Amino acid sequence: MGTIDTPKPTGIIDHMTNITEAFATKPHIVRANKLGDQQMVVVAISAATGVKHAMPLEITEAQVYDWVNGASIQDAMPQLSAEGREFLMTGITQVEWDSLFSETEED
């Protein structure tokens, strides 16, 4: 079997050699490790608490490239949940979000 040439992404990431470098344009994202063609674990620092979290996400390198090159996250990664998109944009997890913005009943 021969290999298939995959077009190299264009734009600001032409020189990047790995997915962590692509995420370097998002300073809260510390690292990303591919688990397969369509999944990676992303490590990010929460903008709300400063705590480092890791989250497995079903995203591809091409989707990351689209996002860091200016596509909206909804267009680049339509399969992600709101929780996954928030994590990529801010590093904030659902648990943190709930504790920060939960409504408490007042008597």
C-alpha cells in the first residue's frame, strides 16, 4: 500500500511540527497528547482557578489547526459538547463552572 499525501494546514501553523505547538497559540493549554487519529488528551490551566486539568476530547489535528487559524470553535469542532468547548477555550471544567456559578437559595 502506498501513502496518501495529506495537505499541510495553512496559515499561522505552517511551521509547527506537533499538536502541542499548534496549541501554543492558546497560552492556557499546556500540552496535548494524541491517543489516536480522532482523540487526544488536552492539559490546560483553568482561567478561573489556575488549577491544571486534563481532559480527553474527540478532536482531530485538522480541527485544532482550523481553530487556531481563526475558525470558531463551534465550526471547527462541531461534535464537541459545550463542556469540551469551554475547556479548550478557558481551561475551566464543568465542575469548576458549576461551583463558580451555582445559584444558592437565600431564605
